[in-house]
Amino acid sequence: MTRCMCVILLTALLALSAYAGDKPDVAALRTKAESGEAQAQYELGRAYYDGDGVPKDMGQAVEWCRKAAETGLAKAQYCMGLRYANGEGVPKDGSQAAEWYLRAAEQGNARAQAALGSSCLNGEGVSKDATQAVAWYRKAAEQGDDQAQYQLGTFYYDGRGVEKDAVQAVAWYKKAAEQNNPCAQSNLGYCYDIGDGIEKDAAQAIVWYRRAAEQGDASAQSNLGLCYYYGKGISTDYVRAAEWFRKAAEQGNVDAQSKLGACYVRGWGLVLNDLQAARWFKKAAGGGHAEAQFQLGLCYALGRGVPVDAVRAYMWLSLAAKNNTDAAEDRDSIAKQMTPEQIAEAKRLSAAFVPTVSE
């Protein structure tokens, strides 16, 4: 069971919505823009950015957006920040991005406040400062920005930039979750699941996991699968558990990949299939999942879904042994049948292992 650790890439997310709107009347916009009307300048820049009614032209998009921004139009200033953050029509420049975000943020633009919070959090164009990040995210969150509310919840949950406070974390997760933010829904479900910051309630955990899972949140899908797998707050149903594990596993969630492998090994909710079990254990093990490393080591030791390979078995069991005494015992048992050269190679592979993100 894991908490959603979504990283809110605000420059990417907000860029998608920054230029939303109806089809523009380009001729009318141009007349107004050339006369100095800031809103028209902004909208003409938007048209060039999207290629809507005019050929797509990032240079023109930036030129008109800059004109609007220099008059003090906050949303244009915010969009100039995005252009510099993403290197669209201008050289990528975190400092310039942060400067434009600040101009818009000081006028109360919630998206700019959240984007500036992200800059402070990651040290992009400004000094890395979690406390300042919290301050800017809070301003955006108090205006109802769901991404900022979610992020503020994670700050309270982790004690980053603020004193750790699970109750406050839950309060902000709720605000974002009620706006249908899947990361917040997933984490709110997790808090209900373990009773952190709120009274433990398995039924409510499932409600929020399901809402997030149906939006594609991998952590929620994995956790909902666990609820079905163990019968927590709902009747045990291995078929549904496997379905949710698969959805999360295909997104690279290592917990779900490991559990999906376990379903294949046992034939729970799926037809028993050692080849598929080994396949999913490999993905999770490669991502650093200790239980999957243990299971994959056993697969290589027993030739279950993979050819027997004592070196690979020793390697994976050694990695798992850091968190599993059974793995250490199995590794040592296998070592009795290995040559010194094989053991040396297995140790080399183990030492060289670096977890990778599953595809």
C-alpha cells in the first residue's frame, strides 16, 4: 500500500489550459491588438500559439504575449513565464520564468502563484526554498487551485517547508479531492486506509481510491487492487484485484507489478502462468521492489518461468536480502552449489544494480 507521489509539473499542466477558449476572430483581434488593447494582444498571441485562425508561429505568439504582459496583464505575464520555463519561442530560462511568474503572482494570479511555488520547490530560476514554496502554494490553494491544494497537502504530510501535520494534510487533500483531483483523491484514500490524520475508515478509503483509480491514478489502482486482494472494506475478489493490479502495473507501478506476478504464480484471479509471473516480477524487481526481487530470485533458482540460473538467483536474492531474512537464507543455500567464480559474478551484478523506472 503506497501513497500517491505525483510530481506536479505545473509548467506542463498549466500550459495546456493557459490558452483555452473559443475560436478567435483574428482580424478583429489584430485591429484591437495593434491599437494597444492588452486583452486582444494576449488573445492574438494565443491564436499564434495554437495556430488557430493563423499559421502557428511561436515567435509571434511570444511577441504579442509579451506586449500584453508588459502592460501588466497578469495572465499574459504568467504565460510569458511558461514560455521561458519551456523554451517556447524564447531560450529556456528559469530566472526569466520565475520573474514573470512573480509579476503575475503578486497580482493574485493563482496559476502563477502555484508555478512560482514549483520554481521555489525545485530551485528553478530561484533559490531552492521549501518554505517559500509553501507560501506561494498556499496563496494559490486558498484561491481554490486544486493542484496547489494537493501539493500543500503533501507538504503537511511530509513536513516539508512546514511542521508535519497529517490533519492539515487531510484537510487540503479533501479540498482538492472534492474538485476531482486524482492525486489528492488517492492520498485521501490512503489516509482513510491507514487512519492517518483522520479516523480509519476502509469504506471511505475504497470510495476515494476508486474515484482516483477510474481517472487512471496508478497508486490508487494498486491500492484498490489490494483492497480486493485482502478483502479490506470489501469482499475478497481476486479477479477484480488482478484487473486493478494490471492497470497500475502497465503504468509502471512496482507494487502492482509484484502483486500481479503473485496472482500469476498462485492462479488467483488469473490462469496460473509462470512465464507471466516471472515477466512481472522482473519489471518490479528492476524497479527496486524487494519482494519482487525475492520472488524473481526464486524463479531463477527453481526454473519457474525462466531458465535455471544460479548466478541470477544469487544476485536477486542478495538484493532482496537487505530487507528479507528468508532471501538471505535461500541465497546462502544456493551458494553451496555454486563455484567461487559464479558467486563472484553474482556479487558483481548485485553491486552494479541500479533501479530503473519500469516501462
